[in-house]
Amino acid sequence: MSFPGDNSWSGAFHGRAEVRRWLERFARVGIQIFPDEVVAHGMPWNQTVCVRGSVYLKSPLGETVYENRYVIWGRMRWVQLQEYEVYEDTKKAKALDDYLALHETEPAVVSPRRSIKAVAYAFKRLGIA
């Protein structure tokens, strides 16, 4: 998995454990993700998938503190996600870091590496795959 930018979310993550930690933080923080459109192309043994959608985070008082659009570009083989890249406004992700520095209960511990089988599980839970 690859996430661009200069923020606590960015990096290239390899292996189930690294991706799982990244996704667990995503869930723990409470970021809500909604796919608007999913496009898949190719045969089951060599498929390209593209997901476009939006994400947001609300404060405990209901104020929207983070809102962004994203595109995920990935490769799948036999319904297993092999790799993917996330594209979004990285300045907004950096602003989220500033908010979380004051409000996140657990510090961001994200390894600078990543692979992708655990992400297929997250995609299924999000209704993407």
C-alpha cells in the first residue's frame, strides 16, 4: 500500500502487520470513508480496480474537522488485493495531523513500509470489493 504526502499517514507499507496497524489507526481515529464509484477492469487473475470517494472526521461535538476526496488505484488477483495507491489532498491530511496532535488518544505509530493482503479485508468491510 502506498499513501503519498508528508504526514503521519504517508508511506509505503508492506506486510499484513504494517497494513493492519495503518487500518486500525484509521478506524480508531474514527475516519468515515464512503466510496462513490468503483471501476474494475480485466480478468480475475489480473484486475485493475479504481475507487473514488470521500472521507471525513467529526469531532465529539459533531463539527467536521476533516473532509477529503480520494482515489484508490489497485491491482487484484483472484479477488485478493495485491497492491494499491491512495491519492488525495495531502495538505488536508497534514491538517488532520495537526488536529489529531491535540485530540488523538494513542500516538501515531506507523511503519514506513507496507504490502497488501489485509487491505482486501478492509475493502470488503467498506463495500469496495
